[in-house]
Amino acid sequence: MTELATFYIQKFINRFSFFTYKLTCILLLTRLLLSLPAALEVYAEVHYLNMTALTKGHLHSSFWVIDNKHFYFGSASMDWRSLATKKELGIVVYNCSCLALDLHKVFSLYWGLQYKDFIPTFWSKRLFALFNRDRPLDLTLNNSKAQAYVSTSPDVFIPKDRSSDLEAISRVIMDAQHFIYISITDYLPLFGRNSNRYWSRIDGFIREALILRKVRVRLLISCWENIHPLTFNFIWSLRSLCMDQKFFRSRVLSNGNVQGINHNRYMVTDRAIYLGNLDWVGNEFTYNAGAGLVISQTDDDDERNSTVVDQLRIAFERDWFSRHTRSLQADKMSVCDQRQINRLAPIKTSRHDSINDERPAPIRKRMKDL
């Protein structure tokens, strides 16, 4: 039915070069823009969402949909910092109208919330999901059979038949048989950065995979100035269960600027991949708007490294064995900000960290549909 363009991932893993990555992103986005109708070259219509009133969070979704036929999905924001100074990862899918249309429904949901300060009680039928974790899309990627679906967060932004990001993440972890490789910016199983309550939604599934199913787990976390100190405690706890862990260190230039922050948010197993827009912290999935893409693909192709799962696994292993990663050592306190040696890095908090993490986002009783 469709083929997945492998240019992005292949170009990215050939060499650990930020210039190469920057050029790749520009070429991909330019190629997508060239497929836009000539009428759209005149102007661009922009909508703004009042996320503070809707969920007390932020809009973190990062995807493009072109003509309901092609789409880009990844971790990169459309700004110069992501395209020039951060290490991102994403994919481009061509000629897949079914999945592009389902992703466009997510965009339409955001688009219809302009000028609104409340979340509708009922969603329009045109926003209902076409595919989910129990009913994925059957398709062909790179001449190999696969299944795929789109997930979203938070729960108050999920219409009928749409799987949540937490459901997608848990399904991918539970279906893994041999290994689980995770590359994430922040990993903190708490309800929030200022919370002392344990959040087990993802951490519990990882521990279950380690203890009960003997699945090999590798966790690659960004080592940067905003890492939470308790992250090291949770990593030590998982390490005691024989989990492999490493921190990806960014480069500090001579002028003090940081380059190469690992901004990836994905997971790859022996059976599937998950690409998301949110960090694995409790309140991220409660207040922030994000999306996820799950592709399941068995390795039954005779051609080596031909599946999407294989390609993303190679990308992870390239980072895992690179000179930019460091393991947590018992006799040394990890310092993730080279500009601050004698004290812990300050913790940047968001506006919704100070509110009750268990309180749902507001839903007005006004019976309106989008």
C-alpha cells in the first residue's frame, strides 16, 4: 500500500555529525514543501491555542501532514534550535493516505480549538480515530508487512476510538520479547518535577519486563542542565534489576553554549517502534498535548536491516556505543552540566508543576461540538 522513505534515518545514522543532521532536516522539509499546492504559497493561515485555559499545559505535538497523503512525524520543533543545535529523530512517510488522514484528524482537533477556553463535552464524529492499538492499519513499509496507528495525549484531547500515548507505550513494552531500547530526554517516574508521589504507569511496565519476562532493557537519557536529581535514584533502582543505562552528554562549546542535546523521544523493541513528542514524566501526559506513532513489524524479511524496526535499532545502537555516552558510576556523582561542577544543576519547572497533579484538565458543561 505504501512505502516508508528511509532517507531521514539512513542519512542520520551514517555519521554523528550535527551538520549532516541539519542538512538532512532542511532537505526533507524542503521536499515536503515542494509538494504543497501553488495556492498555499500566497499565505499561511495560523491558529493559536490557549493551552493554559484548556489543559494548563503546552502544545508539544510535532508533525506535518501534506495533502492527506504524506506526513512527517518526529521530535524536532520547527525552530532553529531544533534544526541546528539539538539531536532529533523523525520519519517521513510518502503515499500513505490512510495514516495521513488519521493524523490529520489530530491536527483538525487542534485547529478547531482556536479561540476556545473550554474543552467540548462531545467531539465531532469527523475527529474519531480510524485506527488504534486494537485495530491498527495493515500496510507495507519498505516492501515488508507492518501495522501502524497514531496515539495522542492528554486524555481530555482523545476522541472516540483513539489510543492514548500511555496505552501505546504500554502495549509496545508488553509485546517485546527480546529487547527494549529507549532514548528519551527526561525520565522521571513522578507525577511532576515538584511532586514526591511515585508515578508507575511506565516504570512499572519496565520493571515487569525486566523481572518477569527477562527482557533486555537499555535506557539512554539526556545528560543536560535541567535533569532532575531524583532521576539518578530511579536509574540506580532499575540498574539493580540488571537494566543497562547510559547518559548522552551534550557538547559545551568554547562560548558556553550547549550543542547536541539528545532530544529524541522514541522506543524500539524486537517487534515495534514508538515515536512520541513527550518526555516520560507523569504530568507531561496529563497536561501537555502530544502525539505518538506506533509501527509494528516482524523481522521476517530476507534482506538484512530492511525493516523500520531494524533501522531505528541501528540508530539507537549508534548512539549507545558512541563516545558521547557515559554510564552511571557508583563512586562518582554524575555532573550533567559542565558549567556547574560544585553544585547540582538547577531544575527548570513549568507552570503546571505547582498545581495538583491529580486534578483533571477543566471540562466545561457547555454542550458544544467542534
